[in-house]
Amino acid sequence: MSRLFDLVRRFARATRPVDPESAAMLRERWRALPEQVRTPAQALGQHAMGCEGTHGVFPRCNLACTPCYHSRDANRVRVDGSHTVRQVRAQMRLLRQRRGPHAHAQLIGGEVSLLPPDDHAAALLAMRAEGREPMSMSHGDFDADYLAALALDANGLQRLPRVSFAGHFDMLMFGRRGIERPPDERSLNPYRRRFADMFAALRHDHRIPYFIAHNMTVTPRNLDQIAGVVRDCHDYGFGLFSFQPAAFVGDERRWHEDYRESTADDVWAQIEAGAGARLPFRALQIGDERCNRTTYGFYVGDRYFPILDDEQPADLRTRDVFFRYLGGIDFVGTLPPVLAVKLLRIVIRHPSVAVTFAAWAARMLHRVGVRHLLRHRRIRPVTFVMHSFMDAADVAPAWEAMQRGETSTEPRILATQQRLRACSYAMAHPETGELVPACVQHSVLDPAENVALRRVLPLLPVVSSRTAR
Ligand code: SF4
């Protein structure tokens, strides 16, 4: 009897819609956000803690980008798998303590595929062990053999529950095999396709689920080619297209243009032109609007449909219901049967939730059109994101003042501080117990960190004076 009671109690705990620790951390996250971003649209603190990334775990890269966010010493640090896994574990442990049991985290640094596949897999498993849903950030210039060696163990068995990669492709990157200096964005499409096809083949051959994102840096040189990239590549298999307007951060030898010639609105207008639809980004906000714009939606055939329209009050009410009753649920990391029970428990307690979402589904069906849906029979979820890093010249003084507890009166630095306080992208420092915004990491901390790493992980073996003699 007591065993049965124990079983029921464990089942009830496992199917609680939101983990109590997560709920408490979300409340604290909301409380700590600056007033101006605590809006009904804000996902931080209402649904998620934000995104996380690694640093100093494999700084080296074998392509050259203009611009490059990494400091000039990054390429002088040897890739060392055991260092990577050790550091990733320590950073994730701190993120687990400070940000709760679930989050999305990027395995990011230089080029992730320079890691031996076993070390890469070990780093991903270390992230998962701390409740992180990992994504490997790559330039995408690796082969299917590498991907298979990452996803499968020595016996050919699946060792990762799913693989998740962001492939960075743009004409500002030099040294890609087969296209060392891309003349334009379109010429990279076969490489984008090849990258996406590797994952489709992995799923086909080994039934390994995957998610892939497409990343692209934007400068005045490739701005007007964004629409073409979205139009040409939207059905390659990418679940997310992320555009990063270039900032003056990292290695200044690689700053070749005036990145401030184009605005966030210019970039977003191009993405919209490519999607062939208005992309409402004010229904859901992640951190500060000056940092992030996001539109969730899906394609049916060649037409794109955002799931929430920020000009439709009924959609905004649906969002509010989502945050109120479903906010904090770990949709990605929860097994589908467990997730189904969680949702059922919510609906039993709050039947109006089901009514709200049924009405939303009916509105979506109306927007898509039954005939259009029946003709294509397939819904492809795709998210559009724009993430705008800040210039190091602004971040450094803003962060220094924040460390002294000062709020700047200089408008530009004040704006930087506001964005840093609402940052959605954190990096962990186990040595101090501190979490810092990625902008601070790249603008302020990376240079010294990479100088120190050069000593620990030199590129060439150190020859002692005795041996040399
Ligand atoms: S502060 Fe920097 S790292 Fe954080 S969300 Fe804004 S742009 Fe991104």
C-alpha cells in the first residue's frame, strides 16, 4: 500500500505543470528585470530564464570572419577536449545553481567541430546532465562523417537524445572549403543545403532527431541579400533563422565597414521581405527590444504565418493565458507523455485554457485557409530572430560603472546599461560565481581570458631550454 502511495506521489510530482524551483527562479528573474521591460509581452520571468552560452572552452576557429567577435588571441589557443569538457561542466553547474533546472544553452566558442567528436559529445552530455538543452554553434564546414561520429558511439548506437546545431553562413566569412571567398550570399546556398541535408540523412539513417538553425551576420555589404537568403532557404530544414547585425566588438583588425549605416528596422524589413509577411515581434519579447526581436510562426507551402499578431487583441489575450497558466513549462526537455499529463492537469483545473487555445487554433486555421492547408498538408515551424550585440566601446564603460553600482547619465551608456540589465544571454564564471551578459564577455572579459588560455593551452609544444640545447 505504501509503495502504491509512493508511486502516486512520484507521478504527481513528475507531472506538476511547473517545477517549484523553476517557478521560484522565474519570480526572482521577473523581479530583477528593469521596469521598462516588465511588459505583458516579456518572456523572461514569465516563461523562461533566458539563453546561456559557454566561453573560453574552445576559442579557436579555422575560418576568418569580418567582423569576428573573438579577441585576437583566440586563435592562438589550442583546442583541448579535456579542458573543454571540464570547463563546460563547471560553467553548466553554476548555471544550474543560479538559473534553475531547465534552459537552452549554446556550446559556443571558436569552431565546435574542431573538437574531437568524443569530446564534443561529452561536452553536450555534460550540459544535458545539468538540465541544459544544448546547441552546438558551428560554421557548418564539416562532413557527415563528423556528425555521425558525434551522434553515435563506437558501437554505432545513438549517444545523444537529439542533435542541435546552429550553422553560421554568410559571405563575410572566408576560408570555407570549396568557396574560400564567397562573392555573394546566393553562392553559399549549396553549402547551406549540404549542411541541412547532413542532418536529414542522419535522421533517415539512424532515426536521430535534430534541430538546426541558420545564423548570419549582417553588415551594409550583405543587407540587401537577406531577403534572398530567406526566400531561397526557408524550406531547407532550418527551424530558426537568426540575423546578427554586426557590432564593433572582438578583433578590431577585422572591422572593415561602418556597421552603423543600417538600422535594426532595415534588417527586419529585409527579413520580412524574404518571409513575404509582416513579422510581428511585439507579441513576445525576450529581454530588451533593442537586443532581440523574435517572431514564432510556420510555413505552409511558401507562405509564412506568425502564431501571434501583435495587432490582434485576441492573440495578445492568448499570449497572456499562455504565460499565466503554461509559463515555465519545459516544452522541449519533457517527454511527450509527461508533457501531455501536465497539460491535462492544467486544463482540468482551468478549462478556460482549452477554450482560449481552441479559439486561437480556429483563428490560425482561418488565416491559413483550409484549402491552402489541404493543398500543402504540411506545417513547418520556423522562427525568425534578430540579435543585436552592442559595441565594445559602449559596453566597457557601461559595465565598469555598473560594477561600481553607478547608473550613467550619458544617454548612450545609460541605454547600454538598461540592455545589459535586461540581458537574455548569460555566460557563467565558476571562479567568481558570477553570470555576465555575453556582450560583457566578448567586449570586456574575452581578451584577458584568451591571453591566460594561451599560456595554459599553447598552440605549439613548449620546448624546455634543456631539451633545446
Ligand atoms: S545585452 Fe548583449 S548579449 Fe545580452 S541580450 Fe543584449 S545584445 Fe545580447
